Amino acid sequence: MLDDNHVPFNDGDFLRLLCQMEQLDKLVLSNTSWDQLPAAVKQALGNSRSEYGKAVLDRCYRYQVRWAGCIAQEIIKDEKMYYSDMLAFLRKHLLVRSALGII
């Protein structure tokens, strides 16, 4: 049962959020810098460069993007640290690919 404070998404809100997430995925995976982001995306991130940094790392880790040539290099300068953090993220979210022999 839902409590009185629970406000469910309506279909329009859910679709809007899904579109924003897909747009952010595309922007990150195409190495779009903060300065090149559309104003609406910056606003959705609270006009926070650090929130964009978190979103960049989340998507790079989630999609297991290689460090070389990746926008994440602007956030994490050390390649070993990037991959170490990625593995920790993937383990936490159970996204480690079976090819790594971990699952």
C-alpha cells in the first residue's frame, strides 16, 4: 500500500525522464563537454558541473567505456584509478560481465 507522501509518476513524467536519460547517455558517449551541453540539459542537472561529472562517470562505468579517448579523462586523470573505480562500480551494481570470469 502507498503512503500519503508517495506521489507516483504519471506516464508523461516517466517518458520525459526516460528521454532525458537517453539524451544524457548520448551526450556522454559522444564525449560532449560541459561547455557544449544544451542549456536544457544543464538545467536538468541543476546547472552543476559536478553533477555532470557524476553522470559522466556513471554512464562510462555502466557502458564500460575505455579510458583512452573518453570524456571521463577530464574527471579522473589516472587510467588505473579509472578502471579500479569502474570495477568497484560494476561489482556494486552487479554489472560485471561474465567474460571477466567474476560471475
